[in-house]
Amino acid sequence: ADWAAAVAAIRRLPADARVLLICHVNPDGDALGSMLGFGLGLRRLGLRRLQATFPGPPEVPEPFRWLPGLDLLVPQDAAYPDPDLLICFDASSESRLGDLADRLGSAGAALVLDHHPSNTGFGGIHLVDPHAAATSVVAAELLDRLGVPLDAEIAACFYVALSTDTGSFRFEATTPAVHELAARLLATGLRPGEISQRIFDTRPFGAVRLFGEALGRARLEPGAAGGRGLVWTYATLDDLARYDQPPHVLDALIDPVRCTAEADVSCVVKQAAVGEWSVSLRSRGAVDVSRVAVALGGGGHRLAAGFTGRGSLAEVVDRIRAELDGAVLAA
Ligand code: 5GP
Ligand code: MN
Ligand code: MN
């Protein structure tokens, strides 16, 4: 990783330099938490002209609407067209940045913080650690190297990021270093029970019932993925409308689906527009779902990946089935 170049690119900025922070479309806890926490850190360094934004629908998902640093957010159209420094968080490729990908070329310098093995190497200065549990781990190390202390607000952002991407410290990427960072974050006085309840365990009753409907029509295909099994379900824009829910509530639908004992691979296909589907893939270990996602134009990690599919629901699921056999890992 280009730590020295990254530190130098930030240290040489005058206080009135324009800094634009961006993250991937449909931001999750890691995208928002690493971006806003790092932005607050830059504010502590005295930088005054900080903006944060992301492509696509501008709504911050309800579970994250209390995060410190939300005041840094500006609408995509209001963001500096040619910032002195652009910093990109948690995006594995330019396609995850929508129209904001243009800023990579027009910025004075572009810094990329990420942890996806499928990162394409776009941008200028790379801090991409495929072994990091979350982009916030990379962001926290960069703040350390810049000499910015972790305060309670920065810590809340990074804690959300870390607990989201590790599934509350349950996934394989949960190393001693992750717990050491979590310990430093907790030492600022944040309340983990309150944060977890807000981001994982709170959803509108309509979303609970929508999950029930989607889970009720889940399909189990034991022969898929070379006999390792596939379980999948879907939700349409009409489902969202009937239960009066915004699209982001479906981000958590994969969690009950992926518990299925009889399937290594789980999948939720979420309609994003007519003929456009946002697909979440998870593996219990026998299949590298990032291979499937990359083959179909997306990206992610070995056990958690996704892509955007076009066509009918049946066509999208057929394409997944076709890629799964080649993605089974050697025993
Ligand atoms: P999720 O299913 O939670 O949306 O995403 C799981 C993982 O797959 C995340 O690491 C995310 O970055 C990646 N991912 C999800 N959708 C896409 C996509 O459309 N394109 C790419 N490149 N990665 C995706
Ligand atoms: Mn993410
Ligand atoms: Mn991440």
C-alpha cells in the first residue's frame, strides 16, 4: 500500500483545499462509516472545505441517519467538479461510482481506500488491503499515520463500518487486529448495544412482513453449485410499494436466507428498475461467489459478493446457476 504517498497527499493540502470524499452507490455501513469517519478526521486536521457524496439515490438508509459527520454530505450535483483531492471509499471499481467516476480524472490527486480482492486498481494512490475486514480498518490506519486521535464521533462511524462488514464480528475476517481496533473504538465511550440495535435490529413492521413474503417463496435447489446447493428468493418494486418500504430495507433480507443449512450458496435478487436487478450472493464456504459476481459484471469477496443483472428474473437466476458450477472451490 502507498502509505507514504497517501500521507504526503493529505499533509501538503492547505486548510482551504477542496477535498471531496466519495463512496459506492447504495452505500452500506462500511461505505458511509469509513467515509464520514475519515472526513471527521480530516476536519480535526484543520481542513475546512470538505464535502462527501455518493452516486445514485441520495437518501441515507434510515439505520444510518444518526451517524456523526452527516453534515459533510452534499448532493452529487453540488459536489466539487475538480477537487484538489478526491478520496474514494469501499468501491471496488469505477462502475460503483456512477457519474462520480469522472471526478477521478479531474481531481488534483485521487486516493482509493478499499478492501475488495476484486479491486480493479483504478485511481491514483492505492490503499487497498484485501485482507482488511472493512475499508474502515484502512481509514483508521491512515488517520493513525496522520496523527489524528480517534474521538467518539470518528469511533462511532468506524464502529458501524467494522460491525457491518464483519457481520457483528462473526465473519472469518474478524482477526485479532479487528478486535484491537474495536477495543480502541469502544474505549472512546460509544455504546455498542445501542448502535447494534439501530443498525441491525430495527426495521418497520412493513419490512418484517415483506421479509415474510419473500422468505415464504424462497426456492431450494440442492443440485446447483455442483451439488452444494443454492437457495434464493427475490423482491420486486411492486413488493416494496405494497409494503410502503424503501429499497434499502432489502439489504438485510439475505441474512435469514443465508442461514439455510441445505445450501452453500444463497442469493437475493432485488428489482432496482424495470429489467434491472441488484443481486446479493453469499457462500457458506464451498463456493467463491466473487467469481460468479465478477463473471456477471460485479465484484465482492469470496463469501459475499454482488452484481447488477439485466433482463427478466428468470434470466438473471439462470446466469447465476450457469456460473456457480465453475465457482466451487477445491476441497
Ligand atoms: P451486498 O450483497 O451486501 O450488497 O454486497 C456484498 C458484497 O458484494 C459487497 O462487498 C459489495 O461491495 C459487493 N457488491 C455488491 N453489489 C455489487 C455490484 O453491483 N458491483 C460490485 N462490483 N460489487 C458489488
Ligand atoms: Mn460496501
Ligand atoms: Mn466494505
